[in-house]
Amino acid sequence: MTETPMQLMALPFPTIDPVAIGIGPVEIRWYGLAYLAGLIIGWLYMRALARNTAIWGGQSPIRPDKVDDFLIWGTIGVIVGGRLGFVLFYEPGYFLQHPLEIFAVWGGGMAFHGGLLGVGVATYIFARRNNIPVLSVMDLAAAATPFGLFFGRIANFINGEIYGRLTDVPWAVEFPARVLAEGHAVGPRHPTQIYEAILEGIVLFVALRYLTHGRGALKRPGVVVGAFLMIYGAARIFVEFFKEWDYGQFFTTAYWSTGMVYSLPMIALGLYLYARAQRKTWLATQ
């Protein structure tokens, strides 16, 4: 069979075993390692921010040892919220028929929007229990989140999931196994996992780093988390245009995807928090 120009330009999907380490019946998957790396690096970054008095304009409202305690709360929020978000927001029908697979997190299937809600609830409870300003803790968590997003999207790529639409761009990648299993046409596709790793991981980190270290944003609680929500939401909506949409999901139509719908409230909340923080700063100077 003669290959089309689209097929000739496709990059083969790299052969990467989703199991990173296997010792007998024990398997450690890249997906789990990605979450672990994101949590550990994010935790270390939060500690570094909490120790840096210059970016707070004085003593940080959260001590580095309290960041250690928050790691447990944040981890639970990410895992529980992310998995329940995927189950309830994206595939409720499937998991209603296969309830035991809800616990099979090692095979992928975590929703960022659910994880965000989970971390938000965990952060609120943690901050109130420890008498720490809620928005300051959220600012710290937001500043560190791009690490987890970056590694999580790389794990999505390794798993061959959340791939893009057919395309003829020179960096297109084929995802034959996953595409066939999900009933889509085999061919070169946008590597949307890499797009998101760049935008949600690298670009978002640089933007937030500029705010924390270049604009003194941590002195104005709510600015960093507000900017995070706006930038992530905009980046997610942008990349959704290149993804292969699942029309079985509740909000997905011919014009928008479920991921877009869930990102709009994020942008609205981010805009509110950002504007609120800026207004409070302006009023304090009057």
C-alpha cells in the first residue's frame, strides 16, 4: 500500500515499556514515578520559597517544617481528587459498569480538574487547622504545581494516551496501539501531551517564577494562584483544539470539549482572585 504524505512525515511512537521497574510481581510504572517526581520536586521548591524572606518582604507565613506536613495533605488531595475527577467528570458510565477499576490508578486516568479540587479542599483544611492564611498556602502550592504537570504529561505520552488529532505537521507522532484500542484511525497525530508539558509545565513555571521573584507577588496573597488558574485554563483550552475529542463525554460537542468546559470556571476564579488581591493592595496604599 502506498503511504500518503501524512504517513511519510509521521514519527514512530517510541517503544517505552510503561513499567519502569519490575521485580517479580511488583511493578513500578512511569505514571507513578511521574507523580512521585512532581510531588517531591514541588515539595522541595515550596520549602525553598518558604525560606526565602526576600520574596515575602519578611518572614514567610508558613514555616518550612509546615511545608513538610502539607506534602501529605497535598498528596492525598491530588490522588483522591484526580482519580475521582476522572471517574465522575470524564468516564462515569464506564466506571459504573466496572467499579473495581476505579482503584487501578497505575494504568492512568487522572483528571487535573479533579486533582485541583482535591488539593484545594486539602489546602483549605490544612491552612485552617494550622492557622495559616489560606491564600498564602494556595500561592505556594500553585507555584510548585507546574513540576507535577510537566512530569504527568510526559507520563501521558509514554502511555500513549490523550493524543491529538490527525495532522501532517513534521513533528506528528503515531500512537497505533492506543488509537486502535480506542477505535480511532491510525495515522500521524499531534503529540498534545508534549504541547501540554511545555505550556502547563515549562511556560507556566516561568510565568509564576517571574511573579514570585520578579514582581513580589507572594506579598499579595491570591495573585500567584489566580495567575496559575488563568494561565493553566487558557493553555488547556488552546491545546484542546488539537486533541482527539471523546464525544462520549458529557459536555463534548462538535464545537467544544469537556476539558474546555471545565477550564472556563478556572479562568473566571483565577481572574477574581487576581483582581481581588490587586484591589486589596491598591486600597491599602490609599
